Amino acid sequence: MPRDRSPWRNVHFVDASNGSTLGGCYQKGSLTEETLIWILGNVLLVVEGDLVVRHQETNRTIVPSAQPVLPGTYEISASGTVHITNEPWVARIISTSISGRENAFVRGVRRRDQNCVISGEVNELAPWNDFTGLQAAHVFPLAKESLWIDNNYRRWITNIDEDSLESGINSIQNGLLMLESFHTRFDQYMFSVNPDDDYKITTFLPNSWGIDGRVLEPACRKPSGPDRVSDELLRWHFWQSVLANMRGSGEPLFETDFPSGRDQMAVLATEPYGKERLEMEVSERLKRAAHEVTSIQPVTVIFKG
């Protein structure tokens, strides 16, 4: 069964007026007081009046600063009402490449990034076009293309032909090259990149990955690069990660390990957001099957009498 994201939290948010839980997070070290105040006031909470955040253990009212957030309980108050946002959260499955246009996306992201832009690990085989252990991850999930189209997120892509019928979701600007192990974690919103905090990487659960507080590698975000990753899409992913990890008890962490013999569809059917993930999985499988059919080359058989 999927787990929520509250058990490992070392930072907790409560309503100062009644002590009710508003949310919380795990602070490994990269989250600053400035970013926390911004998150509370702009993403997690709907606040009427001036927001006040007080660290219960030190009785200190925090102000925007570069000081790391201390573990403990933070009492939230305002001159008006305070309540948790009901903004929808976007569940996702791992984005995979199954068609010609998605393969072009992979080739483009590899060509631009060369190495893991999250950890900085160098791919010494890149000159020979070998990217074993690295994957091109979509920032906005490929399986949610209908949502992408409905919200016109194509407007955040600047490197596609305006006359093209392509939705833009497979633009290189919607991709990052990362180690395979990071791809699943990125899709589960376990870490994210904040473009408004100098592209700092923030992790949201205990880990030994060595990426918390790192800065996204420059290769994928050169200011003059026409294919640089979109700041707006990074911002969208960071926003979603905050909702997943810091609101209420947090959104579920989904099962991703489906060894041979385990019924993946049955597992998805019992999960929160199960119907949504089941529909995404079925859609992905249908696309994959269609691609395999169209990829079959005709064979000419000659019978000799």
C-alpha cells in the first residue's frame, strides 16, 4: 500500500489559533526561512492579512533570510483567516519514450546535457553516444499531455515552430538528463529544482543521495541556449513537489517495483489516485503497442516451385 509523507517530517506547521495541523516537511538542510515563508504564503496556504510564522521551540518570529529552517513546530497566524489550499495535485507515472517524437526528445536532451544534471556525475562515455544508466526525464509528465494542452503549457516552450501541430510536451525544454535512480524519484516528487532560488535542488525525505543543496548543472540552463530547460516548467514541478510533500499529511508515495508475476494493474486499482494512474498506465501501454505494430517491417516471402 502507498505511504503518506508525514512520518519522517522534522518540521511541522500548525494553526496558531487552534493547534490543528496544516502540514510539514523534512528539512535536510537546503530549505531557507525565505523560501519557507514564500511556500507558506504562496503555495500551501490561503491567508487573509499578514502572515506570521513563529518557531515554537525558540519563540522566534521568522523573517525572510538565508538562514536554514530549524527543525521543530511552526505556529502560523494572520490578521485574517488561514486555511490549506485545495489546489489539485497531479499524480504521475514514470515518463517513458516509446515513439519517434519521444526518441527525438531523448536524443536532444542527451546532446544538450551530456551528464547527470542533478548529481553532476560525469558520463565519460558521452563522446561515444553511450548513456547507459542515464535517462531523459520529462519535467511535466508525458502521460498528462491532455492536461498540458488544456492549460496551454506550450506557451512555456520557445523552441518549437509556432505553426507546428506538435503540442510541445516533447520539447527538449521539458527535459533533464539524470541518473536512472533519480528519474523515478523525480517523478514521485521526492526532490525538485527551485529556479527562484538559484536553481537549488531540494530533497523532501531522508536520503543519502548527496544532492540536497546542489545547484542544477549549467549545461541544461545556459541563458543564451535556445534549448535551455524552461524555468516555468521547473517552477511547476517545484510547486507540485511542495503540494505533494508539505500539505496536510502529504500525498501518497506510489509503488514502482513490479517484478515478474506481480499484478501491476491490481495494485494500481487499490491505490489512492488509482483510477487516474490506471488510466495513465493503460494509455501508455496502448501507445507502446501501437508503436510496436507500426514499427514492424514488412517481410517478403518468395516461394520457389
